[in-house]
Amino acid sequence: MRQKPSGDLISLYLNVLMGLLYMGGGIYLIASSQSFGLLPRGTFRYLLAGLLLIYGAFRAYRGVQRLF
């Protein structure tokens, strides 16, 4: 069985890594305190966090799916 070229493997690992980073950003938005002034406030904060979690999960899933 042939191995994938190293460039393909790097892009797959980057997809998974970026997916985890997006999900981490979503978790950070939900869990961080409200006193930090640079983060969005109110409902927009939770909508953005939800979008980051969904997109991160999708991107990580797509990377893992292409790995096998």
C-alpha cells in the first residue's frame, strides 16, 4: 500500500489542528469572564462561540475523515 505524500499529510494534520483551535476559541468565549473588554458581549458572544464550535468540529471531522 502506498503512503500519502508528505504535503497531503501536513494539510490533514493542519485541518485537525485548526479545527481544535477553533473549538478551543469557542470554549474560551463561553467560559471566559465578562469583564475582559475586547470580547463581544451578550447574545453575539454565544452565537460566535457556537459557530466556532460547529465549524471547528466540522473541520476536525473532515481532516480525520480524509486521514482514513
